[in-house]
Amino acid sequence: MNTTQPVALVTGASGDIGSAIAQALGTSGYHVIGTYVGAADAAATTVDAIKEAGGSAQAIQLDQRDPEAIEALMDSIAEEHGRLDVLVNNAAWNIGIPFRRLDDLNADIWDRVLETNLRAPFLLARAGANLLKAGNGGHIINISSAGGISPGSSSIAYSSSKAGLNHLTRCLAVAMSPEVAVNCIAPGLVENTRMAQRLPENVAEEASIGDLAPEGLR
Ligand SMILES: NC(=O)c1ccc[n+]([C@@H]2O[C@H](COP(=O)([O-])OP(=O)(O)OC[C@H]3O[C@@H](n4cnc5c(N)ncnc54)[C@H](OP(=O)(O)O)[C@@H]3O)[C@@H](O)[C@H]2O)c1
């Protein structure tokens, strides 16, 4: 077990933004554990890019809607690496449902969005808390969205999940300080990403950081 190299867990490292975050950490000295749910090839591409740049990384399949799978992942990190320095809660799921089409947002879609985007970041933080605290300098970075600040983006469920993630960030900061710093990043629309392509057409046409962010952030 190599316990000298810091370890970063990046969820959704097969996705557009997660891959970029994983590569940034991988070229900054972290051993990166990048998760994916179905896109094994994309996760492998992220790992290969980190290795080609001289870093170390591995891809692990995780359906973060499954609480037991989250616990098992953290147990394996403790066993294999003995430490966790950074948790990036990046993975998320969305589907384009215009806000006014209330009837289209059924309970199953609501649950899938909230379980993936809000419950899982909490469960990952909870399961990783002892490892993150042990280093006395741990970090959690939650990837939220401008849609969590003002009512916009792909659906009411997505916007609500990200608003919840913003507040979860504050609550975890209280729960885990001073050993762990908990922060949140809320990007506006990132063009040409898979997630942006799932925005309802009218939202995508109008969306820009200026449209989605509250006035103070424009
Ligand atoms: N793209 C944007 O315009 C934008 C704007 C604001 C905020 N964000 C936020 O930025 C983050 C990354 O977005 P992105 O554009 O990179 O999205 P993306 O390309 O769609 O990637 C989403 C990632 O989440 C993973 N994922 C989905 N469901 C999962 C589940 N049940 N369990 C585990 N992993 C799951 C996907 O795995 P697979 O690849 O294996 O399916 C993928 O790695 C998200 O939190 C998103 O809300 C994005």
C-alpha cells in the first residue's frame, strides 16, 4: 500500500467535466479514482490520459444510487490506499423536462435525479468522512449548477437537486470542520457537453451564464 501519495475520488470521471477534473488532479500528484456507471470506455480514456501524462489513476464502476455500493467503494479505498484526501462529487443525472410541463416530471424521474445528484453526495461524504478527516486537510468539492441558484436548467428536479446540494455543502462544512473543507462550484451551461445536450431546446437556446446565474453573479 502506497500511503504517501494523496488520493482523490472523482465521481463521474467518464463524463465531460469529471474527466477534466480527474485529469487536473491526476497531473497534480494525486492518485485518481474515477467512477463511471455505464461508460467504461470513457472512464478508461480518462485513466489513460492521466497515465500518459505521468500520473496514476484507476476507474471503478459505481452506481451511486446504491448506498451499499458506496459503502463498499469506501471500504476498498481504505483497504487499498489507506487514505482519501479529496472527494469530488461531480456525477449527476439530468433529463430535459420544461418547467411548465409539470405532469411529465413523474415520481420515478424525480427519485432518480434526487438520488443521484443529492442523496449520493451525502452518502459518499458520510462513507468517506473518517478517511477524509484522518488526514486533517481533506477536501470535498461538490459540483452544483447555476440552476441550483436560480430556477432554470433541465428540469425542476435537477434545479431542486442542485439547490439541495448547495445547502448540503453548507451543512457538511459545519459537520466536518475543521478537518475537512467543504466547498461547492456552480457552473453555468458548459456548451457541447453531453449534459447540456439534454437541456430542453428553449432553455439551451437561451442559456448562458448570464441567463442562468442570479444578478450578482453575472
Ligand atoms: N455540462 C453542463 O453544462 C453543466 C452545467 C452546470 C453543472 N454541471 C454539473 O457538472 C457535473 C458534470 O456534468 P457533465 O456535463 O460532465 O455531465 P455528463 O458528461 O453527463 O457526466 C455525468 C457523469 O455522471 C455519471 N453518472 C450518471 N448517473 C450516475 C449514477 N447513477 N451513478 C454514478 N455515476 C453516474 C455518468 O456516468 P456514465 O458516463 O458512466 O453514464 C457521468 O460520468 C454534474 O454535476 C452537472 O450537474 C454541468
